[in-house]
Amino acid sequence: MEEFLKPTEWCESDHPDIVGKARELTVGLEDDRAKAMALYEFVRSLPYMLGPTRSAVEALKAGEGVCASKSNLLVGLLRAAGIPARYHHFYYDKEASSYYIPAFMHGKLEQHRGHSHAEVYLDGRWIKIDATFDEALLPDRSRRWDGKSDIVAFRPEEIVEDLGPSPALKADIFVKPPMPPEMLQMVFEMVGLYFDTIRMKNELEKRLAKFVS
């Protein structure tokens, strides 16, 4: 299990910021399951946002990120708390993202998209815990974790190639759209505004549902 507790290039689990955040989030919690649940919930609550792949430290500072960035952060926090954690990678069909990626960008994406999520080792087995999406953006793909069951954001039929688990992030599976850096950054910002609009819409619908019920 030693390799699943070590820091890596993308997962700086020994960095003071990561160690300190892990302690802050798990204070008063004695067993690994409760700690893992608290760390998962923290990362899940951070907004999903398109952008560059960030390391654990960078994702913590940014307070948002794509799947790889949030995976780096969750794996880093778990390892900092002394809980074995690893990555799981796969490719999914881009049609699975058609309902939240705006059309002007979706058409430029490669057909098979790389994805990563964390896995945690508890009670002698590995458990999938995908904290990619925040509930405000995609409530159907973001769920609280019971500390025992697998939590996945993509359905089996949406996965086209399962690359399996790894102790380190496979950063090469994440392909950026073929655009100049300045244009790509502008697109990321536009998509960010689009995501914020979805979040506001979801919140409005939730409040209206309470009002009319």
C-alpha cells in the first residue's frame, strides 16, 4: 500500500497546504471512513470548471477544476490523511457530455474523452469515489457518499475503454481542443459563465419547487 500513500508530481500529498487542509477537514474524526467521507464531500462541493489540469495544491488554491484536477486534490487529501488512494482512468464517448458542454465547444472535442476519478482503500477493498461534478451544476451526476458504495459519474454504457487504476495521474489522456492558448482561455471563461447560468437555473427551479409544493 506504500505507493498509494506517496506524493507524486500531480498529487503533492506532503505539501503543507494539503496536509493542513486534510487535518482541518478531518478534525475530530477518528476512523478512516468518516475522514474519507469528509474529504470527498469537500472536493465534490468545489465547482466543476473547464481549464488546465491542476495539481492538488493548484486545485486547492483555485477552488475549482476539471475531473483530473479534482482527482488530484482528493487523492492528495486522502493520502495526507494516511488513507491509501489511487486514480482510475477511462475514455468515455463525448455524447455523454453533450447536455452540459455547450454546442459551440462540444463539436470541437475528440470523440473519446479522457476521465479520471479517485478510489479509496477501506476495509480491505477499493471503492470508487468520483467527485468530479458539483451538485449545483449536475445534480444527477453528483451524489453524497455513504462511505461504502461506489460513486461514479458516468454510466457503464458511456465508457468506451477502461484503463484501470493507477497510483499516479495519467495526464497524457487529457487532450486539449486544437486552439491557440489565448482563444482556449477565452473559451474556458465563456463555458464557465455557461456553467454558472446552469447553476443559477437549477437553484431557481429548486426554490420554485419548494414554493409551489
